[in-house]
Amino acid sequence: MKIAKVISNGKEIYAELKEGNYYPLKGDLYNYKGIENSPIKHVDKVLPPVMPTKIIAVGLNYNLHIVEFEADIPKYPIIFLKPTSSIIGEGDTIILPKASNRVDYEAEIAVVISKDCKNIKAGDAKDYILGYTCLNDVTARDLQKIDGQWTRSKGFDTFCPIGPCIETDLDCSDLRISATLNGKIVQDSSTKHMLTNIPDLIEYISSIMTLYKGDIISTGTPSGIGGMKDGDVIEIFVEGIGTLTNKVSN
């Protein structure tokens, strides 16, 4: 099931996306009770599908990206936080900060947590997953190299596009993930190449911090990262979810 958050006639609505139409949910995002019979007649805008308390992102989780970075394979998953103020949705604009001369796309699949949890075992992780969405871990690459840590380079406003929906039923063991810049495919890989899979990431991260419902874990990007410039259009695709599209502007 694909769940999106939309604006219609000035009202924010959670809806199931079926065959190109949006059907309002009964209940809410975490308490699904079916859908209304009639689709929404007019959608003004598709919003980010969830607003988490935090975004936990994973670095260097694909072998070829590690080679690309000329880095060593990490002993444990490398995690960092992106601020919720960086979130934008489908069709919104990524703003290039004046402080950076190199802003990169990073195609990722992200996990949305369904309920509060701590110290979850990998074998139980599926019970705490609401679904999955596309995420672009936008990064000011030059600032990342200067700082040596990643908060500034990955924390600018508009640096976390997510969407366009949450897919609640998905086998993530081997999904195509790609990025397309101005119509040219620049990243193209599969989730099967992750060093640490999603259940193991949930076990590791939840051993460190409490995860709250709606929180996002973004699982790392494959090789092929590159810069964006004013006027570009970047598309993040994850098989089974869809395509997240954003423009880039100064």
C-alpha cells in the first residue's frame, strides 16, 4: 500500500495512492482503518509523507561507494543525524547554499518507524517498520571535507527531500535504487549491495537511541555521487516505491 500526504482545498490529508488516484485514509498514518470510497478530486500539492522527530542516516553502507570515497570498510555502521528542518517533499526546490561550491545528490531508501522502540532485535525489526520511502541525502561535499564531520554539510535547509509516498509492503532485499540528473542515470545499484541490511541497522541504532514512531532511518547511498547546479532536476527512484523529483536552485 502506498500512503501519501497531500493538500486538497487547503486541507492536509493522508491518502492511499491507487492507480493514480488518492483515496483519503480512515484513521491515521499509524492506525489504518481502510480508505474512503471516493478519491480526492483535486490535489494541490504532495507533501513530505511523514515528519519525524529525527532522521538517522547511515554513511558508507555500499562497497563501491566506499571505494569511491577512498575509505576503509567501517567496523560498525557510521550513523549521523540530519535536522528535520532539512525536509522537503516531492516537487519542492533544493536550495544551493552560498557557503558551498559542491552540492551532491545521494539516492537512498529510507525506513519509517511505526511505533516507539528501543533495543530491537533484527529478527523483530519488521514489527516496527511502517514502510519505506525515497530520500535524497543532499550533501555539501566540500564542506564535509573541510569539517571532518557531517552536520553542517548535510544539515542545510532543503537538504533532505523525501517522498513521494510511503510503501508499507516491500521486500527490500534486492530493489533497484537510482538517481537521474537531467534525464541521465548517474547512480544505479541494488539494495542487495548494502553492507548492513535494514533489520541489522534497526537493531544497531535502537541499541543506541530510542526510535519514535515516524522516525526515519536512511540507509546509505551507492556509488555514482556527483554535484548539482542551478536549474538541474534530480530524480531519486526506488523500485516498488516510485520516483522523488526535485529542482535545484541558487
